[in-house]
Amino acid sequence: MKRATSVTQALTLWWADQHEQSQARRGRHRGQGQDPVHAVLAYDARDPYAVELVFPQANGDGGQVVAWQFARALLIDGLQTATGDGDVQVGPHEAEGWLVVVLMPENGVPLTFYASRAVVSKFVDATFDVVQLGRERERVDWDRELAALLGHQVEVTFREADGCWGRTRPGTLAADPKDRDMVVLTVPDSAGTLVSWRVSRDELAHQVHQARRIVRWSSRNIRLAVPGDAELLLGVGVVQEFLLASFHTVMDGAS
């Protein structure tokens, strides 16, 4: 039988605020009086280190799909102990059979939910049927990884001195071999001389995250400020592809 290459799992999330958390201590932990939030957990063998928590119809976001991507290991560990110190945090709730899921959006106000531990555990077990724990490297697209190291081709548009956007020039995005938190953007200037800037990986990820909130985000650009009071436009689709590829390289380097 052919092994599945992806898995999804519907997940109901219940809002939790301070009042509801106090109710949870009395055994009522389903966010009474508030509608649940319907989401989907997704895993794909092409991105074996990561899972996604997808909100198909995110309120207050124009009805657009919003996805939070984070390490599968975080979800695995979160079934047993509080895990994560970034945008996504998962851990057991004091009420048996429940997990606490905390998401940190751009506005800095945490979103706290309850989720069924059994449902999340079922999803995690299903991901093991797709890619066994510890065998993620076997499913990595190494051609894509090499491209992340050697550079992704990207079209870059400069803002000219008069404030108008000038012509588009070919450039490359590549992982910084000396600092895995940085990437290097190289573009020829108007005289044809190659100019390089080091850009924070987190800054690029933030820009992509913002762009994904726009309808037809894959056809949009992100705006990037670089030293020298320059501004650049880069295609968001290419930047995201580069970040996904380099994400695996960073994970392997950290293991």
C-alpha cells in the first residue's frame, strides 16, 4: 500500500480568557457563551519538520485563510509539557484531556484556546504514518536545500531618488553561512556592481506573514528597507519559497 504523503485533522478550539480559566478549575472549560473556533491541523511530507494550524475563515481578517506554521516537535512535546516561547505555545491544561494553545499575533495580544488532547494526539500519530520521527531528513528535497544555500533567484525593484520605483533587476537570496539567523540579498546596482545586504530571516518572515493576509498574496510584493535609505520590492512567493527551503537547513544545522 502506498504511504500517504499528507494528513489533515479538523480541530475545534475553545476561547479561553481569565474568567473562563477560572471556570475551568471548576470543571467547565469549553468557553461557555462563546462560539468555538474551527481550525485544521495539516502536515505534508514535503515539509517534514513543520505542521500548520489553519483557520479557513479567520474573523477580522476579511475571511481569508490564515495559517500558523511551527515545528512538529513543538506539538509532540506540547502533549506532555508546556513548550514554545515564540509565536506558538502548546502545553497540557490542568483539566485532564485538554491542551492550552497560545498564539501570538502581530498586535502582541495573545490568543489563548483550549483544544482536545485526544484530537491533537491522533493527528500527531497520523503524521508518524507519513514521516516517522527521526527520519525527516530522508524526505527533505535536497535540491531545494542546496538552492537555499547557493541562492534563490529573485527579481528586485529599487525605489529611485525621486521616490518612484525604477526598473527591476535580477538578484539572489542566500543563507548567510556565518549566521543562520540572517540571509544575504545580492543585487547589481545601476553601474552593474554587485551589492549585498544582510537581512534578518525574522524580518523576511514577518513581511511574508503580512503579505499572506492580502487576497492573492502570492502575486504580491514585500517592501524591504535596507541600509543607505534604500527601499526594495521583492516577490513574496519567491521569498516564501526561499524561507521554507532554508528553514530545513537551519533545523538540520541545529540538530
